Amino acid sequence: MAITNHERVGKMLELLTAGLKPFVERELKSTDAPNWFAEAKLSLADSQLQLKGTPEAPQWDAAAILVTMWNEWNNVFRKTLGHAERTLVSELREIRNRWAHQRPFSTDDAYRSLDSAARLLTAVSAAEGAEVEKMKMELLRVRFDEQARTEKRKSAGANIESVVQTGLKPWREVVQPHKDVASGKYQQAEFAADLWQVHLGEGSDEYLKPAEFFQRTFLTESLKGMLIGAVQRLGDNGGDPVVQLQTNFGGGKTHSMLALYHLFSGTPHSELLGVDETLEREAPRARAFKEKLGRNGDPYRLTYLARLPLEANASMLNLAKLEHPFAYTIEVLGENGPHTETVDLVETFNFLYGLHIQRIEAWCDDAGKRDYRMVKAKDRNGRRVLVLWRDMEKLDPAVERKFLEARLKKDGPFDEAWINGDCAVPGVQSLDGLFKRLLEEEER
């Protein structure tokens, strides 16, 4: 039996509560372990909500858990979540209230609700996010079926006489459907491309493999212009720094991003149908940039070049300034003379070292009054890598060692651990020399 959108949202709220429960309890306990249950109940008092149960077995519902996250955001949750996740919490509170008051949900409203819940669950690494994603895909299939039935009714109700033009061939003789469409095996779940799925190496070949993708992609003038603009921008020869893709659902936004992703994937452009011909329009600048990208075909290096805001030069790297990594600036000479640009050292190191990022967190040492940027990742060989960044002004090594050893015991073990500057924690290495060597290798 088909379920209603209101029932879908209700099921989503159950999964949301189950997925957020371990995260919320863990974060509350890490802030005030003995009194976390009492503090949580107190934060709900103004909302006329109750947290039932005991500290060992609290009984959460969607309203209580979302209001707790909202009210305790500054004290607890902003340490691990960002502004985007706080917006999702606010939106989901409103969705829960609409659901509780039996207000109707359109298909678009239901999809928006499921998408917001999936994003928040993904942010806290909850397994329930995958179940909500399945509900989203099922809702897309339902909407597609509804649209198909509507069009069928319109066609059946239209009483229009058609005049057959002589000499006009049937469409089946002009265009042959793809074999998966003709055989009836086409999956509607594959209708919408997923950039993140492709990045993880999952999905069908027509999205996953660059050559297959461009073989099935018709390069419109707009798409060609975007690819050329990206080459111009990365080659420092013009091109817009920001491109706004404004289309309705199914208009090709993700497909356009996939085209850029595969263009700079390291695959030779000669293997990408239509790309060489398109980039020849920008010759010789495009050819020069292609040679620059194609020296070793290393996709990590290509991604680095695409993301790094400045041309890498080891002589520019001031190791002393790594003591303040979140405010690293460099003087560059532009068209209008010298100016200062800020370099994102965290992202630059990640891409130069070829890290696959798994999680980025903010750690706060209350005793040492110091904030840390923590990056959990895997290198190209699958080894677990930890990279830590902090401002080193007035650093107390003894206080830092106590804090980091406790966190590493909780979050580890790691095959490698790096940090900017010197560190007294055994097994944690200074990344300063490695950073400089990586930049020197890039220059060669």
C-alpha cells in the first residue's frame, strides 16, 4: 500500500532521532559528563518539552533532540558542526512542528525534508543517513510515475485529429533507443547523477569512467563554454572565477560538474570525445595548459593545481609563519601591482600530500585555551593519517601533550600523525619540512 508524504516525513523523523541520539549523548557527555542529563532536561524547560528516562536510558523524541541541539549549540555542538548544520537543525525543527500539527506535505516539501535530514545525519556519520537516502530515491520514482500518469491522461483526453504527413518516417527508424532503454532494464534511480558517488568510485560506468562519460555526453555550446572558461581560469588566462548553474531539476547542473571533474581527472584529453576539438578553440593557450597538466597524469597533482590559489613556489613558503597557519598570507604581483592573498595551508597540504579526507573537526583544549583543526584522512596506500593544525602563540607543551594524548587515545590509532611546528607528543611529527619538500617537488 502506498504511503503518504506525511507518513514519509514521520518515518524520517524516527530515523533522524535514532541517528542523532548517539552523537548528541556523546557530545553532551564530553562537555559535562556527570550532569549531562540534568543539563539536557534544563535546556528543554523553556520549550515545554521533557526528556524522559534516566541518564543510562534516556527517551528521546525528534522534538527534544532537535531543541537540545539548538539550545546547546554554542556550549556543545558548534565545536564539531558548522553553520550549515545549524541551519539544518532549525529547518528540521520547523518540519517536525508541521508534521506534529498534521499539516500537509507536498512531494517537493517531503523531498526537501528528507534531503535536510540526510545531510544532517551524514554530517554526524550516522548509518541512518543511508536509509533516508533510499527514501529520497523512492520519492523521486513516485514523482516520476505521477508525472508519467498525468501526461498519459492528458494525451488520452486530448481529442485532436492528427494529419499524417507523407514521407515522414516513424521516430524508431530515425533514432534508435539505447539498449538498456529498449530492453526495459533502465533504472530510474540512475536518472540523477551523483557527484559524490562518482568521487567514491561507485555508480555506473557512464558516470564513473571519464571516456564513457564524454562518449555519452553531447557537448552543448554552454557546456563547451564552461569547459573552456575553466581551462582559461586555471591557466591564468581569464575565465570566470565563479560560475552559477541556474536550472530546474534535471537541467544538467550535476552533469556539468561531472564534466569538469572528469576533464581534470588525469585522463588524456585525446580519450575524451569532443574535448580536444573544443579546447582547440582556445589554442595555443589551451594546448599549453594541457601540457602543464599532463606532465605526469597524476590526478592528485591535477586536483592540487585546480584548488591551490597561488602558483606553488618553495622559496615563498615561510616556515616561521606556519606558527600561525590560519592567517598565512603572501605577497603576489598581479595586473594592478603587488597585493596580499591568503593561502589556505590546510587544504594545500591535504592535496599536495594526496590525502582522501574522511573527516574534519574542530578540537578545543579548554585548559590550554587553544583551538585545533583536525583532519582525518587516508593516503594513496590506504594508510590512516592524522593532520593537526593550531596557532602556536603562547603554547605550553606540557598542557598540549596532556590534551593531545587523551584525544589520540580516543580517536586513534593512526599510521601517521603530523602537526605544524614542534610537538612534545610521541609519534606526532612536524609537517613543516615535509610541506617544504612537497612544494619543491611540485616546482621540479
